Amino acid sequence: MAYLDQGLGDCPLRDRSLSQMVADCLRRFDGERYHLGDFVVMPNHAHLLTCLLGSTDLASQCRSWKKNSAIGINKAKPAHIRSFFTIVA
């Protein structure tokens, strides 16, 4: 994790529009599937505090955040950035 926090390597989320897409995705089901606490979008990943609600499964919710972020980013960005986000989708 220390490597990621240093902002080394590919850092597509330095682009404000892309980091905003990730933030919007995290907020999307706040209050329905989970209670979203604090979060920060780093240049190459995100940290968040959340409390899952009902039968929401952590692994499924993480996949949902990654998939929906990747879909939005893939629509907005050129192919060389898309390849990075296809991996996490």
C-alpha cells in the first residue's frame, strides 16, 4: 500500500474529471446500500470508510464501484487510458 500512496506509476486519477467520476460513483448508493463516511481519491486509487447496510456484500460492492467507475472513465477518455480501467472492470 505504501507504493500506491506515494503516487508512483500510472496515475490517471490526477485528472480532476476522472477523480470526480470515482467520487460520484462512491456517493451513488450512499444511504441505500451503505453509509459512506470519509473518502479520498488518490492519483491511482481511493480510500474510503463505509458501513454496509442490510445484505450488501463487501466484495460485490467493491466490484460495483470499480465497474461503474471504469465504465464512466472508458466513455470519457482515449484508448490508452481505457486499457488501464478495463483491467479493474
